[in-house]
Amino acid sequence: SIMELRDRYRFDMIGGDTKVYGLMGWPVEHSLGMDLHNGGFSRVGFDGVYVPMPIPPEYEHFKATLSAFLDDDGFDFRGASVTLPHKEHLVRFAEEWDGAVEVGEWVEASGSANTIVVDENRLLKIENTDIDGLLDSLCEEMKIGREGLSGMRVAVIGAGGAARSAVAGLSEWGAEVCVFNRTSERGEMLAQVFDGRQARSGSPCRVVACSLEEFGFEQYDILINATSVGMHGGSDEDGCPVSVDGFEKGMKQDGLVYDLVYTPIETPLLHHARARGFQVLGGLDMLVRQAVRQFAMWTGVEGDIEEWRKVAWSRIE
């Protein structure tokens, strides 16, 4: 609508020098990114616009789209957030790109990236802001420092880009991680990447893989859903990534259930967890934290995280 163009996308402010940013993924319609980043641009007076960039799931579509954006000088493409299913595709693209590429530390560690920055010299930078966002959100909820994760047993559901970020960050800080995935072979491949690596403590990382049917055989301190199951508008929005029986057997009584999905606020997983007395955490705070980091990389301005949280909650409620 005209109102959305003006209020959400700052249409009246767009000119020849406006820098273009966006969200690359499939789907992207549910995202709060347009509200968070365009609102941030307005608050700091930055000449930019952030738009949805839906790209079908296959790598060829991602490669073709990003290549076209980078090659078009008139478009002034300066960066993007990258979400499911393209976080690993971005790393592959950077490896194949024939131009200059700078790869961030967390990308090297995880093999997954969610942020593109294109500087004034057309240098392509890729980073993973998900990991710090996840760790900070999790530790604040549990009232511990990152060192407090050492020795905790964590179940991660999924084996895609979000799961890789979770496994990379948690194992580096000493958590013992088990990857549960619908396709066990893919979970095993992910576990093998991280198992035995050197953690920050100097000890080897401990990461194993199990099939989803095995969840409930052992108990965990933390359960993290890193799939799109339960996401509004997704292919299984009414689903729960683990069975209710396994869920009750697989968590310690004081355990935390963390769903990286943030729409809806109360996913089926969190609903079942809350009803059984577990501590719960949704993905909205992680979204805000990683977005604030992206914004700083694009604009050089640190966003006020409390202000960004208020914007996010106002759009969800």
C-alpha cells in the first residue's frame, strides 16, 4: 500500500544515493527486519532502504541473484541479511566469488553466514552475527557468563545454517552438544565438523549426532530448536520438532527450551514446554541482537538494543 511504502520503506526519502539492503531467504514475508532496519535508518539519519529479497531455495538462484546485485553499479547494493535456507549458500558463494572477499571469524568457525557487507570499494565481507546473538540471549536468560556453558548438555534440533551457528558457539564455550536431525546422515556430518576441535578452554569440543527418534534416551540442560518447524507461514507451522513423550524424558527438570523461531511468540514447542514447567525462551531477542550487530556493520552506528526490542515487540503483539 502507499502507506506501507512511505511508513515502512521510507519511500519519500529514497534518492539516487540511497544504499540498498535487504533480506535474502525463502520465505521472507514474515520477517521483522524491514521494520527494525528501516526504523533504524530513520532514527540515525542514514540514507538506506531495507527490502525483502525472496530467493528460491536452490543455490543456483542464490548465486545468480547475489551476482546480479554485486555487478549492477546503479543498484548500489551495500549489504543484506541472509536467512534460511541460504546461510551455507553464502559461504559457498564467497568461496567461488572471483572478487575480493573478507570472511569473519565466526564464519570460519561455523561454515555459516548471515550477513553481507559491501563497502565503498566493492569489497565483499561476510559475517555471522547469529552466534553472538544466540550466546548473549541464552546467557542473559540463564543469568550466567559464557564460561557457565562449559559442561552443560545441549540438544540442538536441525542441521542447517542456524544449527551450525548454535553448535559452533556452544561447543567453543565448552558445552557438550548432541545434534538431532530428521536426516541422521546430515546431523552426523555436522557433528563431525565440530567434534574434537579445540574449545576456548583448550579442551576438545564434544559434539555427537543422534536421530530424532532417540531424543528422550538421555537428559539435557538446554534444548534448542534450529529448524523452521512451528514458524508462522512455514511448511509445518502447527508442528513440534520433538514428540511430547520424548520431550518430557529428554529434559532435566530445571532445563531451558529455546526456540529460535520468533513468529509466533508462543510456538507449539514453547507451549508444550511451558505447560510442563520448563523455562522457555523464544527467538525474538536473538533476532534483535544479531540485527543490531548487522546495523552497526552497515552504518557504523551502534543501535540501542532496548529501543530495537520495543520496535520488535510492537510489531509482534
